[in-house]
Amino acid sequence: MSAIEVVTLGEALVALVAREVGPLASVGTFEPHVAGAEANVAVGLARLGHATAFIGRVGDDGFGTAIRRHLRGEGVDVSMLTTDPGAPTGVLVRERREFGAAEVTYLRGGSAGSRLRPEDVASAYASRTLKGARWLHVTGITPALSEHARAAVERAVELATGAGMTISLDLNLRRKLWSDDEAAPVLRSLAARAGVVFASPDEAAAVTGADAGDTAALATALLEMGPAIAVLKLGSEGALAWGHGEAPVHRAAVPVAHAVDPVGAGDAFCAGFIAARLEGGDLAWAVEIGAICGAAVVAVMGDQAGLPDREELERLLTDGPATDVLR
């Protein structure tokens, strides 16, 4: 296997997604998908040809086995994915809606993923597997899971900084896990040590105190926390990236004729952006690749199914889509 380029860590879950449209109370059947923000980014990067390792824990159960098999099958290094016999694999249940936000129920309290510890990270970095890795990607979800998981993220950032790795942080504020007041100081501390920070306007406002409706103020406030690059993911309005000493870059969203499932699009954007930067792309090119990857995921059900591989990405860049799903 190629030398690891990107390391990420967090909780990989099984998502049980409703097969039919309607409220959760009336759904009869569900389809399983592997999910979790950091796992989504790892798979996205692996499909684009970048060697990626995932650090985490799953339960000693069928869902844990499914996650391990899936990530390994996608080319993600899972040698540092620990099987924890003392806790179950996390699960989320999600309905499908054609109008309004879909309800999501998490069954992750006391999960194996929440038991991630600094020792797990230290052991991974001590192994030869991660020697020479170039990039660490973390999110604001993992530090919200437990004190141990928060310490694990802190340890990963500390070790990556010492190794001279680029660090990216996706704020990914999950208010079902912690409040804005709890999250803000933790995320500000992580952002201060990151090279790239991704955020939605709402997340950026919660962490910086800037006006959620003023994208320039939000980007400026994020940069003032310490990162070299701030990226605002604007959903249907595209993305805006600012770097110190660089002109801001705005990329309109790639139109999708029929948006099937928006969940996971932000993670796909991060994967595309990171891949482009690893390959020497400038800020505009990284935003372009991120936007295309995000749109590809929106057009397919599930967090990871639509993540493009290298061949599909090249086709979308050169010839455009082969169907009317992406225009």
C-alpha cells in the first residue's frame, strides 16, 4: 500500500436510512450505510487516489465488522481502527423528506467511537504506518462525544503539529451533542492550530461571534483565530474561500437537477478540497474540486455512494456529466 498521506479520526457509524419518504414514525424499512463525517472524508480521499488512514473504535458486533470491511474495501487503512468489546458501534436512524429537514435519531450514547482515547492516537502515530503523513483532518463532532474523545483530538493535533503536517478542521457543530457555549472555546482552540478551517455561516457565527449574514466578516473572523485559510460552505450558494494575502474565491454551487440526499455533501467538499491542495492546486482549484465532489454526493442516496473516483472526477471536469443529474 502507498505511504499514508492523510490521517483522520472520529466515530464511524452505521446509518439506517429510510427506504421510503415520510416521517420516521411511519417508515417500515431502512437501508444501512456507513457514515460519520471523518469516515466520509477518508473514503472520499481514497477514491481520489490519496492514501488515507482512519483512527477510531467500533464495537465487537456486526455493525463494527461492516464498517471495517467497508472502509478497507474503499482502500482506507484500518489498521488503527480498534475493536472495542466493551461498547456497541454507534448507529443513527434517518428519515427521508422531500420537504423540510429530515429527522435524525442518534443511538450513540456510550458507543465504542465515543471511547476513543489519546493513547489510541499516540499508538497510531508511534507506528511506522503514519510516518511521513502530510495532512490531519479533524472535525468538531469527535470532541463533543466525550472527554476522552476530546483529549484524543487534542493529542492528534499536538502530534500532527510536531510532525509538520497540515491540519484541517471542519467545525461541524452538532447541537444535539453540546451547546454553542460549550463548543465555541474548544473549536476556537482547535482552529487556532489548524491550517484550514471549514464552516457553514451558522457554525462560523457561533464560534466567532460575527454576523451570520456577513460572509466577509465571518471569513475574516475565522482567519483572525489563526488558520491560513478559511472556507465557508454556503450550501446552494456554493462556497467562499479566503487565504491570508490572497483574494477571496467564490464558487457557485454546481446545479443538481434532482437533489436526492444532501447529507454528506459537506464532507465530500472537504475531501475534494484536501485532495486538490495535496496535489498542489491553488485555492480556486481546490474550491472547484470540492464543489464538484459535493454536488456528486447530493445526487445519490447515502453519505458516501456518490463520492467520485478519479476517473469520474476527470470526466466531470472535462466532458461534463454523462446524465442529467449533474449539469
